[in-house]
Amino acid sequence: MMLLDTDAVIEILKKKRYEAGKISIITLIEFLRGLEVERRKKAKELLEESFDVLNIDNQVIETYCNIYRNLKEEGVPIPDADILIAATAISNNMTLKTRDKHFRVLEKFGLKLAQP
């Protein structure tokens, strides 16, 4: 199963075509924060009907913490939201569909990326 990053969800919606996959709660938040207040409720319902939303569980937290610590030691800055999305994919043994190239750094932690 595929975990869809925020950019992949936006692309799907722009092209008005459905694609099977799941999204992280972080992707849901990233998508909704850019919308006007009056559009958020409907958009949230649409996304929740279209995709299973994966929450942050203990395994995701542990995976996130390990990745964060390693990246900090290496001096590699990656946004926390993206580390959480990657940790969700890794913890659920899913492939991440994204166009963000900085996710490639996370492959060494077990992140599988879909080929564009």
C-alpha cells in the first residue's frame, strides 16, 4: 500500500482522479492549514472519505525519535512534519509517494520511495 505525501494528494485533487493510498494525519493537517476556515470542514470530510488516515502511534513516535536524533547528529535539517510522514511510512511498511527530494536522505532509515 502507498502512503501519499501532501504534494501527491494535491496533485491527485488537481487532476481530479482517484488514487488508492493512505495519508498520515500530518498530511491531513498540512493540507487543511492552507485552506480558508469555511472550506476546511468539507475538505477534511472529503479527504477522510477518500483515504484512510493513519495516526501517530507508539511505533511512529519511536521511529521518528530515532531518525530525528540521527539527523541532528549529522547536521541534516529536515522538517519535523516530513520526518513524521516518513516515520509513518516506515512503521507501517509502506512506500511513500512524494516529489520532495529531501525524503531520499531518509532511505537509509528504511524509507521506501515510489518512483516518479
